[in-house]
Amino acid sequence: MIKKTRSLCPECFKPLDAEVYEENGKIMIKKTCPEHGEFVNTYWSDAEAYHRMVQYPSSDTYIDNPQISKDVGCPDNCGLCEQHQTATVLGLLDVTNRCNLQCPVCFANAATSKRLYEPTFEEIRGMLQTLRDVKPIPTPAIQFAGGEPTVRNDFPQIIKLAKELGFTHVQVATNGLRLGRKEGYAKELKDAGLNTVYLQFDGLTPEPYINNRGKDLLQQKLNAIEKCREADLGIVLVPTLVKGINDDQVGDIIDFAFDNDDIIYGVNFQPVAFAGRIDKDLVESQRITIPDFQKLVEYQTSGQISTDAFYPPSSVEPITRFIYALDYEVDPVMLNCHHHCGSATYVYREKDEDGNNKYIPISDFLNVDGFLEFLDESANKLNEYRIGAKTRVAAKAATKLYKFLEKDKKPEHLDFSQILLEIFKDRNYDSLGEFSKNAMLIACMHFMDPYNFDEDRVQKCIIHYVVPDGRIIPFCTMNSRYRQNIEEEFSVPYTREATKAALELQNKQK
């Protein structure tokens, strides 16, 4: 046994004691419900990969004003409570449960409840303000979700509102249908202040869309990408990975992203979560865990992007600590989610002499572990000095960064040393954009469902939904346990009259 935790019964969703243990090279999770019996499910498919991630534990950043007191116990009183160990880095706000699709894999079970959940503009203002009121650091980024957010007539005004309230990054999770169909809509969203389109994108053939979305949407996805290109509106591709459906297209999707890297900045693969509408009988046969994803990338890039190139988000905390030690006016926003929540790497692509794709992950030319350890030590030194001496210390540290580079292995046209110098010595944060522009973020975020639910991960979640009554609820708890009740409480029966009234209000806001 590796640890004891709390999980959920997949039938009645009641909290249960659970054990996480290693067996036959895998990490499993087991719990027993008095009413529904024992459940044994895969947690991580590779024990070695699981233990490697443990080397990058995340820090705690408790908030000063939790919405819920510690009076019941996790996860029965989410909102955030005093037990939660991280602040909200990315807030999520469902602006509707209406959708122009009925995807078989939808974890939100959108468009089928026969109830209309559609907060008013003023209710959305209140929820956004709740996130901005989090102390000591207001939530910096917001993602609008649903349902399909773009079915709201006042969606551009909602984006403007988020910017007015101080969110530095605004993105939308969308299927892209309206972006591709409505002329000028991408530019309208861009002008309103939208930073990123988080585009549902399951593959490069019709089959994944027929399975995951109920129809062939490939051409409509390509149309949406073209419209975003015309508007200079950045995209992150978000494939929902399902074993036996589109896990053979991981490499092709990465290739496609690089082929369109003028407008696509990253790919965030999301193994399907067995919550909402998906067939729960397929949980083990279709489950993809993070190490499965990493092996797919390695195999489908001919070993060029190895499993060792991937790190958990928590591994980059030393970068934040170093920058904050240089400049206390910068909010120290930590990517301190649990080390088993996801993994990512930055990758460059060049052509070899024969014109074939040559992938260069950042770990090929940068000693990542040594680099991060050095920044951590430098941050500690900076914190020991008075403000006047920080510049000298920072300059000295910056000149040593080159020793972690293997220059003969880096991409030919990348002046990585200069970029690091500008970021850390001169605090030229535009250099971060230069770095990102030349690289592709390849990431995997494995959201939990009632089968692999782990309270330890939930308490370290940094992606939180905000709901109309002012609660802030971790992503996996919301979709595994709370969504149905919240939508029922704050919705009305789905009738033609109710929908018409909601749309009339939105038109007035426009």
C-alpha cells in the first residue's frame, strides 16, 4: 500500500475510505461502499512514472478568506474550505448548459437535463467578482465554459466584463462551431479581450468526432482555426483521448499543431473522464492515464519526445519563486497543483537533412532538474539580501544560466541564453512570449472521476468553478459530485418561453 485517502462511490457518490497501492507495475485505487460493493480501478498505469512525479511535491498556498468553514469534511463542503491547500489559478464559469452538440463523452452532460441553467449578466458579474476577491492573490485567469458558451448572445460583453474586473487572461472552452460559421465572430471576441480559444479537437479524421461528438466535425474544426487565424486569436487544441478511438492520432495532432504554429500555441490532451454522459461500463477498457499518454507521444514521435521529457506543473515552482524574489510587485501565482494531476513539456521542431520532422524537447538541451534547483537556491539567496543588492545577485545568477545548456543540441535558430537573460536579469517578460512563440506546449491534464477520485489531489486543485451562490469548487469535485445538484438549484424548466426570455435579456445587454 502506498497511501490511504478518501474517494467516492461511483454509484451513490458518497465519500469512502480508499487505498492507493502498487500491483503488477501499476498503481491501483480500491474502496468499498456498504451499499454498492467493492471498486478496484487503475489510478496510474505505470508505477515507475508515478514514483518519478513524487520528486516534485507542490507547495501550499492557503487562501485568507475561504468561503466555507471546516465543519463537515472533504469533499462534503466544497466552496473553498479551510482544508484546501491552493489558491484559484484558473477560474471556470459555466455561462450556460445549452449546447449545439450532444457529445457522448460530455462530462457536463450538457443539453439533456430538460432544465435551463443560464446565469444572468449580473449574476456572472457577481461570480467573477467572487474570484477577484480571493485573498491574498485575486484569481488571475478565467475560462468560460458550459454547455457551449458561444450560444449566448451576450458572450462578447461577458468577455469585456472579465477584462474590466482585472482578469489578465481570458479564454473560452468551445467546440468552435460558431467561430467557424459566423463571419467576423472570432474578431468580435478578440476585440472584446479574449486571449485564447481552448478548442475541442479530437483528431484529423472523421472517426474520433463521430464517436466523441456524434457527427463528423473535422471540417468545421478546420474552419474555426482559419477564422481564428484571420482574427489573430490564439488557440490551444484540446483533444479528448479515448483508448481505441483516437489514441493512435496523438503524434498526428502534434504535427498538425506545429504545421499551424502561427496560431496554435499548445496542445492539452485530456484523457476522457468517466463522469457525465459517457458509458461507465467502459471505464477500464477505455481508460488512458498520464503515463499511457507519455508513452503514446514517445512511440508516435519515434522516440524523439521521450517519457522523461515530461514534468508535472509543480516542477516549475522554482521559476515563480525566483521571479518573485527579483520583483515583489509580481504576484507569485504558483502552478502548485498535485504532482499527479498532469504533465507537460515544451517542444521545438526542425527539419532534418531529408526534410523529416525533428522534434527537440527542452529537456534535450537544458538540464531541467539542475536549472530548477539553481533557481530555487538563487531565490533563497535573493531573499536574504536587501533590495539594493538584489540587482547584483540577479545579474550574477543570470550569467550562470548558460552552464545548464548543451548548445550543440538546442534548436539552430534559438538564442535560449539571451532569452533567459532577458527574462531573469532584465525582467523583460515579453521574452516569455518569444520563448513560447518558438516552442509548442505539449501537455496532459487527467481530470478525475468517481472511479479514480483522490481527496489528496482535490485538496491541491488550482482549477476551480465558481457558482451562483458564491462557492468556489475544485474541478474534479464539481464534475464528479456537485454539478447536477447545482444546475438543478439554479435553473428553471427548459421551455421555449424560458429560453426566449433569457435571450431577450442577453440582447438587451448587447
